[in-house]
Amino acid sequence: MTNIYVRNLVPPISETRLRSEFEAYGRVDRVYVCWDFAVIGMDDEMAAKSAISDLNRRTTWFLREYS
């Protein structure tokens, strides 16, 4: 599983919204939201990298992969 750290979220943002954004790129295993940041767990590393690249360009969120 690949974990993605997302920050600069504007509260309130729901787990459902984040899940739907990331599911456009692949299977999402988990979503954890805590105020202005979130952790997204994706099954496929390439899908995660694609999501990071695309969402960093089209949102004000900051995304990065971490282990």
C-alpha cells in the first residue's frame, strides 16, 4: 500500500469527498482526515503517483508520498 499525505485542506472536508477524488485514479484502501490534513492509502503505487501529480496541479492541496 502507498500512503499519501495531504495538507492544506480547508475544514470541513469529508472522507467521502477525498475518497471520491482519489478513486478517480485507483482503489483507495483508507482515508483518515484530521482537521487540515489527511492520509490516503492507495493499493497501487503508480495510481498514487498519478493522483499526487495531477491533484498537486489542480488543487491548493499539498500532496506527497510517504512510507
